[in-house]
Amino acid sequence: MPWISARGSDKIVYNQCLKLEQGKILRVESFKGDRWIEIKRKKEDEFEITEKGYNNTTYVVSSKELKTLLKRLFEIEFPRSHQVRISITS
């Protein structure tokens, strides 16, 4: 997926995560590429989120917790970004 507007992109990423196949990785990165978030679907209802940038942390959450965590991470990692890039890898 190409560049998308950072405003409201957490909702787009959340919807993409729900469609993500097991073992695939969705990566969201800033324009400069120095900050990124990777979301990997581990099980049917379990996601592993790796945050690299302001904080370097790994979270394991259910799909219910995913939406609120994504919103919080986007506010922390991409506070002044106008565009983010989304890519899916295996």
C-alpha cells in the first residue's frame, strides 16, 4: 500500500490487521523511515506489535485491545507526521 494520510490511519491499519493472515506482518512507518510499528498476527485472536522509534517495545494483545493500543502508538510514534507508509510482508 502506498503513502496514506496519517490522520485517521489507525482505523485503516486496524481494519487491515483484522484481515491479516496468520504469520504475515503489517508495517507502518514514518516518511523518514526512522520510526515504525510492525503488527504480526500470531493466532486467530492474538497480535504481536513491535514498536521502534520513540519507544522500543513489544506488545502481545488480543483483537479487542488492538484498536486502543494502535491509537495510542500512533499518537506517540507519528505525532507530527502527515503521511505514513503501510506495507505487508511475510
